[in-house]
Amino acid sequence: MQNNFLKIEVRTNDADQSFETNLLCSVPDCKKTVFIDSQGPKSIQSVSCPKHGFLTSFPHQIALGEFVKFLANKILAANGHELIQAGAVSIFGDNEIPESVN
């Protein structure tokens, strides 16, 4: 699943009922993992590709998490998997975000 700038891949782990999401550059034939730069969870989250540079930004980490959850749930629903629920814990690097994706 993708938007104009990002592609998302979702891997499910049924054994521990978790999901792994990867954000990738959606420029044709790129698929490089993107970087997320910010000054903290409440600051702008800038998303860039190591090859193509700046792609998009989100106003804060929760907005980025909600975007990922929305796209991930589309993929999970299409494949008959349980959806990521509101209140699920998300981990971006070393930061946990309540009420986002896991």
C-alpha cells in the first residue's frame, strides 16, 4: 500500500500477535527504507529517502503513527488479518507512542 511519497509493507507475527511495518520510498524501483528526522515526538517528523531526499512530513509523531496505522490496517484487512486497534502501542526507535500502531 502506498501514497504519493511512501510505500508501506506490513509483516504479521501471529505467534505474538504483533505487526512490523516498514516505510519505503515509493519512487519507481527505489523501495529504500526512509529516514524519519525530528526534534522529538511533538515536533515535525520529516520523512526522507537516502536516494531521493525529502518526501513528506507530519506535524508530530502521533500523526505519523496514525498514518502508518491507517495504511497498515488497509493491508491487514485485505489479507484477512486482525486490525491494529486504537490504544495499541507503537515503537518508533526507542520512543513508545500510546494509542498508535504496534
